[in-house]
Amino acid sequence: MANVLIVHAHPESNSFSSALARTAAETFVQAGHRVTVSDLYAMSFDPVSARTNYLTVANPEYFKPQAEEQYATEHGGFVPALETEMRKLEEADLLVFSFPLWWFGLPAILKGWVDRVFAYGRIYGRGRWYDQGLGRGKRALALLTTGSPATAYQRGGLHTDLETMLAPLHHGIFAFNGFSPLRPFVSWGAAHIGPEARADQLNALRERLATIWSEPTPVVPEVADYDPQTFADKRRRFLVTVRKPVLPDAPQFVPPKTDQQRLRDLRFAGTLVRALVGGTENGIWQAAFELRASDSAKATSLLSSLSMLSDCELTCTPLDLEREQALSPCWQS
Amino acid sequence: MANVLIVHAHPESNSFSSALARTAAETFVQAGHRVTVSDLYAMSFDPVSARTNYLTVANPEYFKPQAEEQYATEHGGFVPALETEMRKLEEADLLVFSFPLWWFGLPAILKGWVDRVFAYGRIYGRGRWYDQGLGRGKRALALLTTGSPATAYQRGGLHTDLETMLAPLHHGIFAFNGFSPLRPFVSWGAAHIGPEARADQLNALRERLATIWSEPTPVVPEVADYDPQTFADKRRRFLVTVRKPVLPDAPQFVPPKTDQQRLRDLRFAGTLVRALVGGTENGIWQAAFELRASDSAKATSLLSSLSMLSDCELTCTPLDLEREQALSPCWQS
């Protein structure tokens, strides 16, 4: 038996988003888990982080949220509504955020739950973050609906890929606090699908949740890998390009499952940062990988163990992130 | 003279974040612009999007926010507090969001301003988005403070790069509504710097704002480039790898300024999607570029015009985004 906390944010209790949250709760209860639901709209949760968070006052002249959070932590000074939510969070083995994607992120009522409940001193801080965080060894799931179809949120889609858009949640909230972010459950274009498709989605959710405790999870960043002053990575990064000649009449190249598994493991371990995978043109197939490793021999060996790359030419050089910034300056004037 | 709207979100009027917002307002006024400030904490702005947004009711049985927004648009049904903010937004030539970075995003009070003020029907929708959006030809600036130093938010930093973390704001809010997202003004580690460093920061802000109207800006996505049903990109993407031999005693390679300028232009035009730039090892320098183009000859020619690549071997293949997803599966089970 595990403790599941579902934090739900939709203003309409009969919405499909609310049906997803209810289905998740029922599924976990039926499987014997203990489920707590914070239905933020039903609770009229106030999302504005302010002095109303606290019964205590550390400094009446100047309001510095982290200082007040630290003081309230030391003096039992959180208002009961937050104290209750903090205890739910502290007890959760699985944290579920259930929401419609509003402006590519959390509805304000849920963002404010994060702003107020994840308090410095109480929930994180003083060394408790990432692999040292509250959620260490625990899991977190985003359960969301979108307005646009999946293809709008893929690489090359109008809205940019969902992985990027959810980075503030997956990396900045879940992993920052130690929770391993699971693959999100997304109901694409939920407003535009009929009752049958919705029933299928609810069934897909039930099936997914049945195995959610055994899904492989990405590791959260290990604080020891980063410089304690600058928080810059102490491990190095490498660019490995791979290429091979392909005969014009060769069959379509299909990467073996074992290679896919190995690459997912590298990704989940934080070793494979990104991959750019080409098709074939002019008799050449190529790809480029960004890897995090101790040295270039290690980076190369990580990839050379893949059977799909056994007949490829591999070229590995350290990444030069400063020069990359100068040459890919999205924000420089 | 231009209209500047500063939407500010910090609970302490004497905070450095508030000083940045005040300095921005003063600088624009002194330059002869018309400045409107929405100080959300001072206004006790309610960030919870709900039926309280509207004087009208389209459907009393089932609350669907976009349907109510459309109905309120047609019937003058937004409550006065939102009507006022919508008019400010509609009149703004430059939109400034001023905030401390809380949990890698907007404080809830500001996220809720977005949730409620950017209403479907009134502000966006029915073809008004991206290059067809309200902010077409206008600019938007994020003015923010962080707790951690810049190095934590660079590529390879513990917190992941700030460009990724701000994508929901820059792409999903600013560009989605047609505003060109400017390079953000960031006061890194603002809580940990002294009065002199803060004065320097305020001066740097004044200098930046003096030229903000002439800064080059990235284009926002052009809706016509995307399939109207799937919102998938109709243009293609290419992986171009470049490499050249470097003599062991060659001086450190410094890309010429003209190349940097050209690459920034390609980035701002949406043509250069990303760059991975290596250092030199074993006598080889290499880099990998992802480009958006009509065909591979065009993609190659975009890079071959760079003087730094004149003596490089270029290999261009189309990107295979499906295979990439299979081989870099951050979320696949």
C-alpha cells in the first residue's frame, strides 16, 4: 500500500479533466492504495503567496518569502490550510498533478499551491533538493488535457515539443524536490473528442496506473555532480557524430529494440542529453548525440556498444558550451 | 511615443524585483513613453480563473472556460477588473512581465493574470495567434530575478538552461499571442548581491531599455507554415554536421563576428533550431546544426556561406523525427 496525493485543478467538476482525476483516484483505491485528493477549485484554494501564508512574522518591515518560510518552519507558523497540504505532500509516495494545460503550464490555482506549499525550510532547502530532496525515491505524474492535438506538441510542431514546455514542472518542481518525473499521461485535444474516445482514454489511464509503480524512472540530478558555488556541472559533455554509408537499395533501417532500451537507459541515467537522428540522403545515414561523461573515451564507448552503430564511423569531441552560446545566440543583442 | 504595459508581481514593494519594475517605469516615462503599471499584489489581483471572470453566463450547467470567454466577448461580459486589464493589454506596444522566478516560472498571481486576461475570442482565437496574433509587430520582455547564480541556469547547469525554462512564457504566451520575445533581463542571484551590485543592475537595466525599441527580434512562428489540422510543420528539418582537421599547434579558433551575426539572424528567423558546437580533440573540430529549410541544398547553403565553415566538410541529411523519438525516448515506457 502506498500513499497517493492527487492535486487537481479544474473549475468544472463534470469536465473530462475532473473525470481523469476521479478515475485515477478510484483506480488507486481499488488497488488498495491510500488516496488523498486536493481538489483546489472545490477547496477554494487561495494561490497567492503572501503574509497570509504564516501565523508568524520574522520581519514586519520587509517581506522576504524565503525568510518567512524558514521562520515559520522553525516556529510552527504555517496557517492550518497550508500545514494540511504540507503534510499531505510529505506523506505522498506518488504525487499526481491533474490539470488542463493552460498557457503551456499549470493553472494559476495549482501554480500557487506549489508556490505556497513547497516552502523553504519545511519542504526543501539546506541541502534538500534534487537527489537529496523530500521526494527521493518517490514518483510524480502529470495528468493533463490539452486543447491542440499531439502533433502540435511534437518536435517540429507549432507549439514546440511538450517535453520542453513541461520542463519547469518535471525538472523545476518534481525533480528539484527529488520526485522522479514519470512520463505524463496526456489526453490530447480533449475538448474535441467524443464520448467513446473519452471512455477509451479513461481505460488507457486505468491500464497505465496499474503498472505505474514498476515503470522505469529517470534519475533526478545528483547534487554531488555539481559545483557547490556555481551549480555548474562537474562532469563534461561531448558531441558524438556517427555516420555510415547506406546502399541505395538497402531496406529501411530499423533500430533494434535492445538499442532503444539501452538509449532510454542512458537518457534516464542523465548520460544521454539529446539525440538528433537523421534519415538517409546521398548514401549516408548520420546522427549526433550529446552525452554527459567523464571523458571522451567513455562517451564513445557508451555509444559503440549499440549494435546499430557497430558499422558506423564515430567522431567524439568535447562540447564547447561557451562557443556554442556565441554561435547559437537566441538572446544575444 | 509608445505604450508600455508593465505587469509586476512581487509581494514586497521594497524588494529588488519591485525596484527593477519602478526603474523600468521611470526610464520609459523619462524617454517620453506612456507607461501603465499593473502591480498585481498592490491591486490584490485575483488569479483564479472561474465564473467570476464574467458578468454573462453562456451555460449555467457546465462551465467550459473557452466557451464562456467567447460568449463574454460577444456580449461585453467580462467583469470590469478584467475589462480594464484587457484594454491595457490591447493598447500595449511593449509588454513587460516583472517577477521573481518562482519554481522556474511565473508567480501564481501573474500566471493567473495570463489565464484570465488572455481570453479566447477577445485576445486570441479564430485565427489570431502567432504571427496573426494581437501582439503582431509588438515586443515583450521578461524582467526577472533568480535565487541561484547564472551558471546554474546555463547549459550544463543544475537547473537546466533558462531558455528551456522560459519557453512556456516566451513561446507559449508571448509568441503565441504574436509578441516578439526579447532577450530577458535577468538579475541573477538577486537575493545574494549587495547595494552596489544592485545599483549596477539598475543602471544596466536603464541602458538596456534605452535601445530596446531597436533590438533585433526573433520572428514568431508563421501559422501558414503549419498544417491547419495537425499544426505540424510543413517545412522540413535537417541535420548538418561539419568537421575539419585542426593542426595541433593551430591558434584557438575564434568565430568571426560576421558569422555570429549571421547565425543569430538564422536563429531569429526560425531557420537555425539548435547548434551543438564541439571543441577540438584528436585534430578534429566538429559541430552539428539543426536547420529548418525547404530542402537539403538550401540547408547546406545556409551554413556554407559562413566563413568559419569554408574549409569544413559538411554532411546534410533530413532529420527523421520519428526515429529520433524512438532513439531518445525520455518518456517512453
